[in-house]
Amino acid sequence: MEFLSPSTLEEALEAKSAHPDGLPIMGGTDVMVELNFDKRRPAALIDLTRIPELAEWGAEDGCTRLGAGVPYTRIIEHLSAAAPALAKASRSVASPQIRNRGTVGGNLGGASPAGEAHPPLLATDAVIELASVRGRRRVPAREFYLSFRTTARRDDELITAVLLPEPSGPQQFAKIGTRNAMVIAVTSFSLALDAERRTVGTGLGSAGPTPLRAEAAEEFLAGEFDWEGGAPLPEAAVRRFGELVAAASRPIDDQRGSAGYRRHALSVMARRALSWSVTDYRKEATRCA
């Protein structure tokens, strides 16, 4: 196995171009496990830890640009206001040691449907930046996941950043597991309300072969929600939202849970996230008034 350690992004892109089957590594929280258990044996490892650009974040054109190598701990500490749902999801990732190393870029690269970062990225309409020696391009998170562990990233591209829109309303994340962290999610859910556009975003994890959206639930809630003051919704509307979220899932039975349980859990999490969001929305509306 060849080990490449570029010190600039340009060198990293050249390395990926020369070794399209090379495996990028930053935090190594997934990659090293696969190597240790001999589940993967790439021809080359491309170490990205020396590239400063990937570990930076900041404002850009009304968004927060999050470098693909920023660890979850930094997101929790510095981006809770700029990316509330992603920060909440980051808090549920594994242990403090893993949060110090693991990155959103790694989550996207592995594309496991159980990855905690995926639902918030879908719900908030984030954009994934991909780069190669041919240039850079941006793909909406809602178009990034193609099939099981397959994404829009091309073989010669690296994930360099995520563009997170400025929040314009409450954002939530919920995860079901045998405990809050240190486990792979049985299923997870994210909800984002956009008061400016009066739209709803959702993201479902561990609910199908890829991270999913509940588009019918989004449209339903956008039409039912009181965008002026955030008045509580009728119980029937709350139940219907939960049902539509569960109906959008395509879960399987496995050792972590049955398909039926996952659908039930998604419905419960959706209703809870909606209740939390209504409360937050009303508080903000009261402050503004």
C-alpha cells in the first residue's frame, strides 16, 4: 500500500488524479477500522491532515463554509448558532475521542445511511463542494446520495467543504439507539423550518439504502404551519406529519432493529422534533414582537 501525504490542496488533488482508487484519510475513525479488520485494502492512502484549508470554517456568501476536515468537536464548540441541527447531530457522535477526530467530510465520503451528519445536511439544503484537478463543483446534498454508499463524487474528486445556509428558523436532530452515543443509530431524523422562504426540510438516517427526505411531509407541514406566530398545530396535523415521515422511509430488518420499529421511531421523532420547533419558533416570534 502506498502512503501519500500532500501538504497543499493542489498536491492532494494531483495525488487523487494520479491514484483515483486511492483512499483519502483525515480523522481515520472509519477508515482505520476497515483496514484493521481487513475489510478494505486500497492501493494508496492519501493523508489529508496536513492541508490547512480543509480544517477551516467561516462565512461565505450568506452561508457557513465548513471545511471537510473540521472535526465534530469544533462544530459543537463554534457552530451551534450557525448550524444548529448539525451541531446537535455532532453531539451524538460516538465518544469525545471520536468527535475530536471524526469529520463531516468523512461521513460524506463513507456515505453510510447511518451517518449522523446526513439528515441535517438534507434538512437544511446544504451544498457539498467537490474538487479535482479539473476544477471545483458544488452539488446540493439532496442530489449527492445516489445509492447505497454511492454518491455524486467522481473517482478523481475530493470532498473539500460543505456550504451550510444561514438558519432562518428552528433546526432539530433526534437519534434512536440503545444509548445516546457510542452506537450506530437505529434511525435518526432532522427537521429545519425556514421562516423566510416558509419551507420545511427533513432528513432521515438509517431509514433506507441512502439518507432520505420526506418530501410529502415537508409539503404538508409547510401548508399547515403558522408562519406568522408559530401557533400549536392540531393534534391530527401533528400525527399526520409523523405518518408522512414514516411513510417516506425504506427501512430493513437487521440486528439493530426491525423495519416496523424504525418506522414507528421515525414517526415519534418527527412529532417530537415538530413540538420542539413550534416552541422555539414561538419564543423567537415573541422576542421579535
